[in-house]
Amino acid sequence: MIIAVLIKHVPDTASVLTISDDGKSLTLNGIKFVMNPYDEFAVEEAILLRERLGGEVVAVCAGPPESKETIRTALAMGVNSGVLISGTEQLAGRGLSMALAAGLATLSPDVIFAGKQAVDSDGSQISERVAELMGIPHASCITRFELKDGKAEVIREVEGGHYHLSFELPALFTTQKGINTPRYPTLPNIMKAKRATIKELSLSDLQIEPALLESELLVERLAPARRERRRQLIAGEPLAQVQKLYRSLQEEDKVL
Amino acid sequence: MSILVILEQRGNLKICGLEAASASRKVAEASGMTLNALYLGRAFDENPSVLAGLGISTLYAYENEDLHYYSNERYVHILCELARELEAKVIVCPATAVGKELCASAAARLQIELAQDCVALDWNETLKAVKPIYAGKVISDVSFSKLPGLVSLRPNTAAIERRGEDLPAIVRRDMPLIPARSTILEVAEAMSGYVDLTEAKIIVAGGRGIGGPENWPVLQDLCEALGAALGASRAAVDAGWIDASHQVGQTGKVVCPDLYIACGISGAIQHLAGMRTAKIIVAINRDPEAPIFQFCDYGIVGDLLEIVPKLAGEIRNRRTN
């Protein structure tokens, strides 16, 4: 069984972000990058599946050369090999998903896992697009995965409930918190990961129609989400405090 | 040339679909396009007044018992067919769990771009949208250089505005469904009256400061008094005090309520990322140095086990008087 896992190299979630002078991009120098947190669940689920059924786990990542660090993290967690698709930095959702789908097609995976979204662009679309482009079914935001009689049974969360679904393979699933507890890399795996060769594919290797790689979604301006809060401390005895709070919420803010 | 908005249903039409219709109407007016809507589900039998004054010209209702529950393959097929038939230039969908997945699949099939989970839409020669990135730490103004374009709109970000009482024409369609490669084994639906975090107008959330899982009933009682949903910080989830589906923040849910009451939550940057767009934030915490007090509208320094029940009592008193 070939299990592919899509991963992304993203700024650590605790990073303080600075907007560049052009107002359209971020200054990412000096920021610590990590594997996208949701992708850790995907890597773990892929390894768990291999441990049960055998086979091979391949991590696929699109991004700048530094993304190899995140591929090495996946190798240190236990995936068998990694592929970097380079030259994708300027692509929007359409182009990036086409590049990944073309890269994945060379692997003919039986199952693909990915994190439910990347915490930088918050796009929540690349994996689902990849499934559509590859012509395979998928489910997003799963919290349980099981293989039964050659079919994948998953629990997929929706607002206020969940679906229990069964899928023919190949299929793609995006994972979220609750599905598993990602393992830490082991020292021998970290050493092995350092020496591993990472396969590289460039956009031109993938033969995608150039017009479809063109981004049609332009960033006009980035702004920090600064919202001044009133920071009004309510002092006094507890009963007086809650009465004052209630009045403010009801009369001034009209949220009650 | 038209705009197509998807009205999500869960038995009844969901509020977020009506919000998306209202936001779409503004785009329709500014661009001179017609606004149409898509419904997928059982026979559409709602009182049409729910759609009055929303500026929807025609509602296309795809009625089939097997469309009651979301099927990605079937929904995407119908959405893309209708978008092509109507030559839709703009497609708008609520950014719910189902809506986001549907948008991503449809964008791939139609080979167009998608701006997911936007908080505002606009039209100025082309479609524009405001999209939070980096868990809301940065706000990105985006524009589509070519149309059609697809956007999903975060629940609770647009008001439902009705003008007049005009009703849409309803075109009912009952067609054979395509076969699907996935089957629904079971659907677990929440009890009636359940409010989901991402659609809740009021959220009461607890963190490590609540002391332990035995104190959730204190917060749940306030939820009940307010008709609020219960949220939790990552610390509370990781401690095993509550299920991960309640987590608000970077690895949990991003929420946008009118009122967010943070109880015993210190205010880590990853938590703020999940609730920073709340209209009003109240913090109740024993530690006056907690970072949450720098990011709230009202703060009460004190023991939440004393404050929260008093607040619930005050709300019940006022409402009965």
C-alpha cells in the first residue's frame, strides 16, 4: 500500500509577523518555521496505517528549498521518503493544487492524508482540490480513520454533529485534532532523516498548462488585525461587578 | 451574468446562508448582476417569507431525499452544472465545514480561484474580498483578476438585510443523482437547541483557570442562561478536561460571536487567534497579569467560580423581570 501525506512548511504559530514595505507580503526572515500543526496528525495517521498494513509512506511538500526541513521532520517521525515540489511560491490555490496533484499522480497512492488547513494561508482548499483533480473522493476534517474490507471508514465532523462515511480507495482525507496524538521524532530517525535524499520535482517536470498556473487571485493589501479593545476593568464586590457588566453588555453594546 | 449563492440547509435553511445572500446582494447591485440561489435537500417546503426581501431572483431547488445529507460528489456535480448553466460569474457559499469543502471541490472542477472563509465581499470592477490569514493575525484584501470566482463567507460576519417583501421565483428540479464512491453509514445530529461554536452569537469558554473538569457545569449553566455555546482553550483540551471539538484557537475553531466570555483563560496568542474577531470580549480571571486582560473589552479580576454563577443569576433575574 502506498500512503501519501501532504505537508507544508509554515511559520510557527507563536510568530510575530511583520508586513513588508510593499504592503502586500510578510517579512519572514528570522522567523521559526515548523511543520503545519494539522499535518502532524496526517503524518501520524499515515504511519499508523503503514504499521497496521505495511507499505510505504511518502511525504509530499510544495514550497521553497527550506521546506526540506519539514520533510526531514516527517522522515524523523517515520515516513519512508520525501518529495519536494519547488518553484510554487507564486501560485494561488488553482496552480498549487495542480502542481501537487501532478506530483502525487507519479506515486499512484492508495490513500492520501493531509492536514485540514495550513495555518499560514488558512486556505482550506488545496487538499480537496487535489482530490478533485486526481478524480478521487475525499472527506475533510476527519477525527477517525479505519480500513475495513478494503474500504476506508471515517468520522467527519460538521457543525453540531458528525458523519460516519465509507469510501472506496483511492481516497484523500484531511485530518484534524482529535484523530490521534502525533509522535515525537526518535533520535535514530532524526539521524537517518538528516542523511536521507529528498527527491525534487520542479514545476516544469510536471507539465501543467501554463495558463492554469497563473494566479487569478491577487493580494492588494495586507494589514495587521489590530483591534483596540476597551480593556475596562470592573472593580467592586462580585454582585456589583456582574450587575455593571450586564448593564454595559445590554445597554451600551447591545449584545444581550 | 449572474451571482449564485448556496443556501445551506440542515432540515431548515441555515442563518449563514441568508447572511451570504445578503452579502451577495450588495455585490449584485454594485455589478448589475442578477442574484440566484441554490438549495439542495428534501422537497423545499419552508415558508417562502424566509427568503423575502433578500433580492434573490430565482431559487433553484434540487429536491431529492438523498440530498438531505451532504454528499460531496453529488453536491459538487449539481453546483457546477448549475453554475455553468447560469453562467455564474460569482459563486458565494457560507464557510461552514460542509460549505468550505464544497467550494474547494467546485473551484477545482471549474478551474477557478477560491477565497475561503472571507469576512467581507465587495465589487469594484471585479470581485473583492477580505480574508483573514495566519489565524486572523493578518487581514488580506484580495481581488479576482478573472471571473468566475468563488468565495466562502464566514458565518456571523454579514447582517441579514431585507428590503421589501419580494419573493424569489422557485424552480424545482428533481433529477436522477450521480452514483457516489462514498456512502453515508450514519449521521449523528446534535440535539435540538444545540448551538455550534462557529455559528454561535454568544460563547462562554473555559481554560485551565476553571480548576478542573468538575467545574464545567458552572460554565454550562451560564451557557444555558445565555443560549450560548461552550468553548475551551487548548490547555483545557490537552489536559483531557473536554473534547477537542470545543477548542477555540489556532488548532481548534475560529469563532466570530457577538459576545465571548473567557473564563480562566490566560490568553495565549494561539487562543486569541481563534476569537479575536468577536465583537465584545469579556475576561474573568483570577490573575490580574493574565494577557487576556490586554485583549478584552471588560475584565473582572476574581474567582470565576463565584463570578460566573452570579452572572448567570443576574441574567435570569433580568429576563424574568
